[in-house]
Amino acid sequence: MIEIENDADYQAYRRRLFDFLWHEVEPLAGEIERGGEFPRDKLFPRFREFGLWGLLIPRRHGGLGLTTKQYLPILAEFSKVAGTVRVLLHVHNTSARAVAAYGSAAQKEALLPALARGDSSLTFAITEPNSGSGMDVACRAQRDGDEWCVNGTKHYITNAEFADLHLVCCRTGAPGGSDGSGDRRDRRALSALIIPTDAPGFTIEPMPRLMGNNGPYHGILHFEDARVAAASMIGGEGDGLEIFLGELEPSRAFVAASSLGAAERALEIALDFAKRRVTFGKRIAARPSVQAELAEMARDVYALRLILEDVAGKIDRGEDCALEASIAKLSGLETVMRVTDKALDVVGGRAYFSDYPYPLERIYREARINLAEEGTPSIQRLVMARALLELPAPLAIGTLGAPYQPAGTDPALGQNVPPDLSYAHDPEMPD
């Protein structure tokens, strides 16, 4: 049994885990991706030995109980080694974290030990084929005595092939908007149900092959009068949005850490190639144009690492950080796209081939899934803008130290009188 009591224990565990990832998993990554089959019989028992199914589950329920700060470097290493492993374990651990955070005492006792052992697995089912992000969920659950009757469809659901449980976002109340699009009155209309794979009326079909990260199965969940016990609800009726969005906040940081890992591996590949490749009697690492690419890649990687260190601290302290988590997710995506693009530029034609001699082509494709996970870039910008406009201390995220504004001054105007901008307003236009 793995016991992590202090930082020394964590560092020792981290080294053992990384040895396993690089010696046993990394050599399989290309084969898993090409074949589209995950070697569950070979790797799942090893995942259990390292406690990878329970990384975020509290120790009292059989998990390792890692903090966010401890978890992020492990996620990053998964991405360096094999995106397929990162996707599979990220979804399992994020879903288990939702039960640990929002489940009742009875639900935690019933579910978390098996999830921590890897004897059970839980998907995170919010996305729908004909709905947008969050508020216009169409999958509906209606109470019928001691059961919920569920109808609707979810897609892009990772691990649907082997997971025995599914955390499903359902509409249990009426939409608030008159057109059904939803508004702030709609926030209590959604609930979270755990639906077992063998529930009557529940079927799963596979989705097409992915651009990258093939191996973990992505499925379409169909509910046709599917029946689950009333006690299957996580939280109370109407708590669904809080639960799913509450998990999206840390999960956005998790995806950003995944981007960091892929970007770091791409930088390492570019550095190694630049030191080896010789043209016109000179290593290309000596050429200013290549040096400039490497320098910009390093800048991006370093900036993302610092963002993640800040966000991890806020999550671990229980601070509201919706703005920072979305900044991290968007920065991670933009960083990994820039860095992998520049790595392709440095390595040149060889990068366009699989494993010739680096897995850059695979890493490039794997990292693009971060675009869609936990909200697209447009969603992140929307969350960021709304959070900014609601901040009590404007741009507190840009303050070194605790925010403080001297009396009689304004952070934008100083001591200047607020300008009269009425001339710019159309009298018929709302503020």
C-alpha cells in the first residue's frame, strides 16, 4: 500500500511512478495509438499498483489523496509519455473527485473505495450532440416514484467502453428562458445522476476514430426511458450545474497541465534535434533562427508553469478561481499549439513521419484534443470576461501581493475626475 505522509514520500513515489511511465508505458504509446486498442490486461494491474485510479480520492476512502499541486506534475508526465494514458486517467480521476466533493457520506462509502482500486470507473457525461455548453442540456430525468426515468443522448464520453458508472448531467427542471435557451433562472434546472452501464434502457455505441489519443474509447450514450434509483443523484435536485461546473474549474487546470507536459516534450525533442542535426558543416542549434524558435518555446513553457503553480495553490486553498482556471486552460492550449508548431519547424521533414526518430507527430495530434476538453477557447474567453467584470478588486490577478488601493484613488483613474462619456451614448441604447 502506498503511503504519502510528507514531501519526501511524495517525491519518492513520483520518481518510482516516472520510472514506470518511461520504462514500461512510453515504449507502448505508438503501438496503442496506431492500433486503437488499450492494453488493459497489461497496464490496468500496474495502474492499480501505483494507485493511479485513486490519485485524487481521499486516503480515508482508499485513495492517495494528492493535492492539486502534487497531481499536476503527474498529469503533465502522462502527457509527455502517452496522451492515451493521460486522457483515460484524467477522466477517471476528475469524475471520482466529483463524488468525493459532492457525494453523500453513503455514496462516498459505496463508490470511492472501488473507484480508488480501479475495480470501478466513472465517466463524466455532460456533452450532447445537439446542445451547447452547459445551460441548454436536453437530456431529461423525470421522477417516477423511487426512480428517475432518463431520456436523451450524450457524446464524446471517454472510457465509455469499460466504465461501469456514468456521471450524467440531466435536466430535472423546466428551462428558465422562454425560448428554451436557458438563462440565470435556469441554474436550478440541472441535476447529476450516477447511471450504471447495465441500467435498463441505457445503450452505448462507439464514436469514430479520433485524430489522436486512440486507445481510450469514446462513446455515445443513449437513454430511452432508462431507470435508476432515486438515491443515484449526487447532491440535491438542481445542484447539477454547481457540480459539473465546480469540477470543470479544477479540471481546466488539469487540462492545462496536460498541455504543459506535451509542450515540454516537444521542446526537449526540438533541443535534441537541434544539437544533432548538421547542415553546411554546422549544427543547426548554432543558427540564430533556430535559437530564436527554441527561446520562444522555453518562454511559453515557463510562463505556463508559473500560471499552473498559482492556480494549483488557489484550488488547494479552496479559493474561487474560475478566472484563473480558464486563463490556465486557454494559455495551456495556446502554448502547446505554438510550441508543437515550432518544434515541427525545427525538426523539419522528419517531424511529419511517425517516430522518425521522435514521436513528435503523435504528440502534435494528441495535444489538439485539449482544444475541446472542458470548454473551447471561446467558452474560456466568455468565462474570463464575466469573471473579470465581477471582480471586487479590478485585475487582482495582476497584483504582486495582496491588492490594496489607497483611499481617494482609483486603479484606472488615479486621482482624476471620472470623464463624462455621455456624448458617446445613444439615448436609446442600454448601458
